[in-house]
Amino acid sequence: MPDTTASRELAASHSAWQASLALGFADDGGITRLFDNRHYGPLRVQKALYPEDAKVCHAIVVHPPGGVVGGDQLAITVGVGAQAHAFLTTPGAAKWYKANGKVSRQSVRLTVGAGAALEWLPQEAIFFDTANVVLEQHVELAAGATYIGCEILCMGRRGSGETFDTGTVTQRSSIRRDGRLIWWEQGAMLGGRLDSPLALNGKTVCATLIAAGKPLSAAVLSEIRADIAADGEHVFGVTQTKGVLVARHLGDDSETARRLMLTVWRRLRPHLLERAAVTPRIWQT
């Protein structure tokens, strides 16, 4: 829609979406099936996909409006049963528009059963200037479960010359295994203050990949660092503590951030899930 007076008035009069999506995956004799797929409002998965084999069920989470306006409330709940394996992504970048005086929220709750695996790899999120967003993500893991999750946050629209000067993005995330907290993080990115070394140090894109599963050897971490070094000079770090691996990148380009996070994922997946990393076709369109 062109940025006309009429379109701006339409956005201002937008009635906030209340959207929710609940997905359930289960193992059926070695086949992971999407047995529960309930949605309310503009948030859905159209069908289960099997680009690898029947063991791994892929699903694409679609938000038909194409962007989140001030006041929108999104809730995603995913359950992966024992021994099942689900892979979730999105068809493109999520756009968080101007707040218009209202707070937008997204709540993600992921539960992974015993011996199961969940890969939560949405594409990047772009926060327009003045957006006011609250993001929450909580992961519950049973014994022997594996989780790999990634996020790429783009502050402002660098390609359009827009900086993130006056908005706020607040985040809170946790991972628990058998009810015990193994990861907790919270923070806020304030428009106009991202140049601080305590924020993004002048960068506009931050990416984080977190993997919780069996501990990885020091050799695997060395391999990841070597892979990133071979790509060029980047602000990048990777650490592991108590079975949680965290890889981070700061930069100014979402494509570079995606490439680096995929580099980490490709190295991790065979070790954690005993599977080669098969890049979803939707990421290449």
C-alpha cells in the first residue's frame, strides 16, 4: 500500500488484531505428524511439510497481514511430543510498524517432550522507528529434549535510511529443563540509545542463536569460530555453559546475519540431532 494520507489514516484506525496459534506435533511410528493446528485471527500454518523425510515435520508460520501494527497481540504455542521432531520457520521478514500510541506484543511458548527436538528458526524481524514492542519466549524441555532457536533483529530500516530513534523493544526469554531454569535473559532496546557499548555499539542488526541439548565438545566450538573467521571479519562470539550454546553477531546487514547464523546451525545440527542441515526452500525465495 502506498504511503498516502488515506493509507496512514487507515493504519491509525486499525483495530488491533488478537491472534493466536496452537500447534501440536507427535511421533507416530517414526513419523512426526502435525496432529493439532488451531488458530484464531490472522496467524496460521497451512500444512505439514516433509522436505527431509517423515521423521522431521516442517511447518511455516504465516501472519497474513504481513506486518504488526501498534496494539496487535500475537500468541504462539507449540508442543512437540516425545521422540518427535518439528522444524518451524516463517515465509519472510516480520515487520513491526509504528506504535501509534499502542504496545504490540508477541508471546511464544514452546514445549518439547522427552527425546524430542524443536528447531525454531523464524526469519528476521524489522522494527520500524517508534515501534513499541514486547517480546516473550519461554521454552520447556523434558529429559533428552533438544532445542535450537534463532532470532535476527533489525532496528530501523537501514536500506531506507531510517534509524530507530524513539521506539522500544523489550525482550524476555527463558529455557527450563525438567522445570529447572537453565537460561534467562531480559532487556530493552531503546530508540536513540543503541550507540552505547551496553546496547548495540552503533550497529543496527543483532542476531542470536541458542541451542540446548547434549554438551558439545570444545572442538565443535573451535570449528564454529573457524567457519565464521573464514567468512571474513565479523563481530561474533560463541560460548557454551551447562549444555546451552549461545552464538551472537552484531552488524548492519540482515543477510550477513542470516548467513552467519546458518553457518552455526549447519555445524551444530549434525552434532545435536545427528542430521545434516538441509536449508529450507522458503529461505531461498
